[in-house]
Amino acid sequence: MKAMKKLCFVCYILTITAVCLLPLLGMIFGWGAKSTENRIMTGMPDLYAVTEDTIDPNLQFTEELGEFYSDNFGFRQELVTADSWINESVFGRSSNTKTIVGRDGWYFLGDTLDDYTGVSAFSDRGIFRLGRTLELMNQYCEDANISFLFFVAPNKNSIYPQFMPWSVRRSSSPGNLDRLSTAMKAMPYYLDIKSVLLKEAEDTSRFIYLKNDSHWNNLGALAAYNAVQDNLNARIKKYDYLPIDPSGLYISTTPVSGDLTAMLYPAFQKKDIQYELGLPKNFSSSKPLTNLMDSEINTTCQGRYYNAMCYRDSFFNAFIPINSNAFAKARYTRNSKTSPYDLTAAKNGDYNIVMVEIAERNLANVLYSAPLMDTPRVKTPKVSRRRYAEQHCSFVDDGESFIINGEIGDWAELETESRIFIELRSSSDKSFYYEAFPVLSGDSYADNGFSAHINKYQLKNDDYQVFIHVGNSELTRYTELTLN
């Protein structure tokens, strides 16, 4: 009896040891993980840090080795899949914070949760700053005879909230996108795509977002595209590219995997239905469109007349094959949080349409850094009172522009719709005024931030005092800037 008990104990220990060693052995014998996520897997760290002059031990080796093993251990995909299945089937929850398990086989991106619950809500001034930033971008484009268009691709749970889990409570207050759409309702360059898609989603016979992906499907992209073409047709004289009637298309279906379930079930990806539109490909690209996530894509199309610069994110992937038929030349630039919109590239590149698309979850990125463009010159504002307050800002002379960035102090008594102006006063007491972007570089939620790129070639070579003005229709407060 004792021998049998001892044998069972030894077998138990050996089994546990084998199970623990299995991932390591799997990695050694080439059964390591292959990433299905949109990221690069951690590579094997080096023992030494080699520079041009020295060879030093890599003091971070053990930490980096742990990260390497975590990404590459054997049977990782199978174990992650099993863990996700248990969490979803038994507990009705996701094992990955990047993914939300919804109802009826729907999945949602975790990054959209703050919009859904209202955690990421902007202040009223934040919404004003968004609108004012877009208006300054539009003015710059208008001055260059470029038609500007801005639209937001809604989060999936903004269009299909009924499939979110019961445990997540939706905010009862309007979200950032709805508030921005209300504020920008009268602006022809602002396109409310969410209203368009909500109407499309009333047809419950087929969906316009993928169940297992964070993006719209081809039908959703087509609906957004038609709204864009309607907007451009209404605003641009002799713009003649018509929207596409879905009823006249040959629409087929094909099974596809999605970015959300790929994270949860890498060894057994769930499939969803993608709608293939059967559209002709009249355009050509500078290189094969094998990766629609490339940072830059250029297309040309014979017989078209307008050139479009499109600043976009991953929602535009399904848009590119449809949109490229409409323009003689189209350039698609993928933007991120740290890459500001370079409108000077559109102005200098012979583009007569600028299209900016951003996902709802990334709306704050618009205010993360000011667009690359000359800060617009304005008429002399009415000034009634000077404040002798200390106001610092960062100041950079890059050879072509004066770049000013900072935060307004309490002296200015900022209000919701306060605008911010920079005054350059020459030695001869002549002043030049510019409206600054209400943006603090690196902080989307800094309601007192300001940025300006002032073109030096518009100014004579002189010594200038720099003042900052804050107010509305009649400016009432200003002070001198201390340049750091």
C-alpha cells in the first residue's frame, strides 16, 4: 500500500513537472508561438550591449529574457485559446483586456470602453477646442483652394450598443462624438458619419460592422464612402463622381477572421461574414496593395480630375479600394497619436481635396499636437486691458518658423469659447497677429494649452516682442510672453 502511494506521488510530481516543462520544450523544438496580433513579437535578447567603442554586459538580459519567453513559449496559442474559451464559456468574460466579450457572438475593442461609459468625456472647452482646431484647418485649406473634409468612424458599440454585455453600463450623457457633431452641425466640411451608419444599421438583415473585428465591414465602408461623395458633390463645383448604389452591385460573402477574436483564439480563429462588393478596380497603385496598413499608399486613376490627400487610420483599410476609383491621384497617410496632420504636404503636393478620418476612440488625438501648417494671420483684435502677468512658453526657431507652445496662466480667465492669439510687435511698433491652436503639444486634455507655427518668411528681419491675447469677439486680456 505504501509503495503504491509512493508511486502515485512520484507520478503526480513527474506529471506536474512535465506539464511545466512542456512550454519550454515546445519552444526549444520549434513549437513556439506565432503572433496573430498586430504587433512584433519580442526577439531573443543579446548577452552584450555593443556600441561603436565598447562591449558591455547587457544588464537587462534577465528581464528581456522573461519578456522573450512570455511571447514565445511553446503551445502559447493553444493555451491562450483554451484560457479564452474557459473564461468566455464559463464566466462570460474576456481573458484579454483589449477585447470585450459581448452578446450573441459579438466582440468589442476594450479601448472603446471609456467612450461607451463616458470616462473619456471632454469638458465643454475641450469640445470647443476640437471644433476650433478643425475650423483653423479648414481655413488653411480654403486659402490654398483645397476642399477640406473631416469625419469620424464610430466605435462599433456606438452603432450596435445592444450587443454590449449587460454588465457594462452605457453613459446616459452624450459622448464626445455626439457633442462634437452637435457643435459642428452647421459646418459643411464636418460629416456626421455616425448618423448615416445608424440609419444603415436599422436594416437587421445584414450588419455593417464585423462581429469579431473592431472595424466596419465593406458595407459599412461603402455607406460612409457614399456619404463622403454626397458631401463633395454638394460643395465642389463640377465634382461629378457619383455615389455607388448597393442594389446594383454583385455582393457575395466570404468567411474572414477578425482582429478581436485573433487575440482571444489564436489557435482556432472564429470566422465572420465579409461582404465582397464586386467593384471594378479602375485604379493602380505605386506598389501592390498587400498591406493596407502601410504608413503611406499612393494610387492613380485614369479619367478622374481631383487629387485627394487622405489622413487616416485602420478604418480606412476597407475604404481605400472603393475610394481610389474616384480620384486621379490619392495619397493615404496613416496617422497615429504622435503624428500631426501635415497640411503643408497637401498644399505643396498639388492636392485639391484633404480628407481627414479618425476613429471615435482616437478623437482625442486631434488635440494631442497641432497640425503642421502656418498659423493663420488675423486682423488686429480689439484690446482693452493689459495684464502684467508672468506667462512662459517654449519657443523654437527651426529656421523657417517660430514654434510656440505653452499653457495659459490663471491671469487670462479662460472661458469655454475663449480664443488665443499671438502678437509679434516689431521695433517700429508694428504688430502682426495670429490665432494659435488651442492645443498643448503632448496633452489632449489641457484646456489652457496653445500652439503656433509662425512662418518667418512673412516677417521682416527685426526684433519682436511677443504678446499673448485671450478673449472672444472683443479681446480684453493680454500679456507679454517669456520665451524659454
